Amino acid sequence: MTGAGRGIGRACALAFAQEGAQVALSSRTAEQLEHVSDEIGALTGDRAAWTTIDVSEEDQVVRGVAELTERSGPFDVLINCAGAFSIGPSEHVEADTVRAMLNCNALGTILMCREVGRTMLERGTGRIVNFASLLSFTAFPGRTAYAASKGAVLQTTRSLGVEWASRGVTVNAVAPGMIRIETVHPQVADGKLTEDDIVRRIPMGRRGVPSDVTGPVLFLASEDAAYITGETLVVDGGWLSYGYL
């Protein structure tokens, strides 16, 4: 589980642990991982293994996957939840910002899939769930770098799903909508939107919460999804389908 230190990644880690899975955690922040590991220990009686990984750095991915595999055994499931976000006028976007989005969201997903997927392919079984976005499908102003990276996650999921399907490994993704997490929505913080503006655009009439995403992730990682691969499941309360202002 990458990006397991907070938000949706933390929620997914706890959900898998509650279902009886042995969970291995990674993110860039040791303090957060220590806390989530303690939470899992309180739930199950057994703290989760963890290590810090910056998924945009190949050497950290190789080291971290090897370390967790040695401690926990080969992985049956990989959840790629680590991600970075940026917003700002595209006419002023800096190359470093574009690189950061692509390196974390796109390259990081590919590197994790490569390192974990290799052993899955050797064993002939595995489930990979990536994290795409509404911006894998549509466009918001000021998110060019982020949208490019999440579009890449969508196509990575399709490509690997097709390539590895006959070898026992499925690769799918979820695309969360407006999920309420610890950080404030940037346009709400800037005063450009209110919470009411966001909710008004969601047919279900509420912001999502991390637990709305964990069920779809658990499903795609399960045997119930054995005949699904290369797909991205949108979890947005109807936002993407909504055609009314």
C-alpha cells in the first residue's frame, strides 16, 4: 500500500487489515506510517510492516519493495495510492512542477507495478489497483500537469491490464471524485469555491469520504473482480455523469 500515511491510503490500509489481510505500508513520512501501523495493531493485534518510499525515486522503490517483501513475503495485492497534486495558471507552470507530477503520479505507479508485478507474474497471480482521477477523463482549469500525470495512470492501467491478463495478474484503477480528506480543497482555501458549490455539483448531494473509496478498492483486489482488468472505476457520487449546471 503506497501513500498509506494519511487520507484514502490510510483508510484503505485499515480496511484491508479489518478484512484480515497482512498489510505492508509505505509513504514518504515515517511518523505517519508509524501511526497507521499502530492503528492496525490496535485493530488486529499485529502491527503492519512499513518502510518509507518516495515512489518517484527508482532506487527507493527497488529498495523498499525488496525490504517489505523480505519482511512480509511476496505480495498478492498492490495498491498504488501515493500521489502529488498541483494547481495554478498553466501559462506560468514550471518545468519542475510538471516533472514532480509526472514523476510521482505516473512514473511512481509504473515503477511500483514493475517491481511488485514481476514477482506476481512469476507466481501467476496478483491484483494491482492504481489511483486515477476525475482528471483522467475530464478537465479542470489550472491542473495541466496533474491531469497529464493522471491521464498517464489511466493508460498505464489499460496497458498493463492487457499485457498481464493472460499471466494471472489483473490491473485496474479507481478514480475518486470530491473526497473529503485532511487537506482543504485548494479552491475553497483560496475563496474561489465554497463547500456548497462543490456539493451542488454532486448528484448524491454530499462530498465523498475515504470509506466510500475503500469498498471499490477491496472489490477490485478480490476474487469477485477476477474477470475485470484494464478498467478504471469512477467513485464520485455521479459527478462525472452529471450534465446539468
